[in-house]
Amino acid sequence: GNSVTQMEGPVTLSEEAFLTINCTYTATGYPSLFWYVQYPGEGLQLLLKATKADDKGSNKGFEATYRKETTSFHLEKGSVQVSDSAVYFCALKASSGSARQLTFGSGTQLTVLP
Amino acid sequence: DVKVTQSSRYLVKRTGEKVFLECVQDMDHENMFWYRQDPGLGLRLIYFSYDVKMKEKGDIPEGYSVSREKKERFSLILESASTNQTSMYLCASSQSPGNTIYFGEGSWLTVV
């Protein structure tokens, strides 16, 4: 079946540090890949997505590239801010099957210190 | 912007009570979902609906039921709340066909 494996947290960084959160996946076919962010006390918001191999999703300074050869979708940001403190979820949606087939990773807690 | 609205942000209920969690979306999406989120377990799908009056069990449907009488509204029902149902509940919706799922802000339910 489909699965998403995320880098375990929590991750603590100083402001302006470089961020990488690793995400790898297992899926048949050509899934779409997503990063969602959850700020304290809130629901999940879509951060970025990529729907085919070699696509790069980007938003708010965050980037992730869909790498089919390594089945990865790592999240990166060159200079994090305190306001980026949140939980980040990697997810995939299978290319076939019903819309229920969205699989989430377990989430990575990021804390950015001033 | 897509808006998914969950009617209650914080609820405290007693064991054995019947609990209704309501969710409304304003983008005419076909698909609606209920997840629960627990520390260390991530998001788990409880139920999914792909059309009015249509529903499909997710990964953890036991102890829950759902209702979708109108396209924009999807309700989660706990027939007899138990303490192990204390959790954060997230409603979501998506277009069909489509990839992006949009979430509400979540409902924190505590069962005492």
C-alpha cells in the first residue's frame, strides 16, 4: 500500500538557519505530493504541492522537489523565522482510486528560536 | 478562497453523551472527510463522503457515524462518547476530480 515516511522530530533551529525536513514515499503509479503546515491550535493548511516528477512546489520561501528516482519530496527553506514554528505534514494522493486515498506522514514539529 | 468551517472549536462532553460535530464548506466540493489527530499517530481517516447521502468508512470508523444530507454539510456523530475519543477532529473537503484537500480549523473534543 501507499505510505509516507517523515523525518522524526522535534526539530529546533535558530532564526535564519537552513531547514530540511525529509520525506520519502512508497506508492504505485504517479502520486501527487503535498506539504501541509499546522500552526499551534489550528487545522492544516496546504503549504505547497507537486503533481508530477521534477516539479518544484514553492510557497512562503519553502520549496520541495518531486524526485521520482529517489521517491522523495524533502521540504527546504533557506532562512527560517520564529513564525515558521509549526507541525509539518508530508502527504501523497494516489494517482488512481478514490479521493479518500490521501496518505499522511506522522508530522514533524519545528521550533524556531529567536 | 476555500472555506471549511467547523462549528465548534472546543467541546467538553460526558461519557455516554451523543455528540455532533458539524462541518460546512462553501466551494461546492463533492468530497468531504473527517479525520482525527492524535499525538504520535498523525491524521487518521474516520469517514469519507463522495456525494450527498453517500459515505465510506475510513481507517477507524468504530464508534462514529456520519451524515451528509446536503452537499455543503458533513456531520460526525459520536453515538455514545467515550474517553478514548478525546482528540482533535479535523474536517476537510476536496473537488472531484482533484488533488488538494482543504481543512477546517479543527474541533478539540474532551470526553470526561
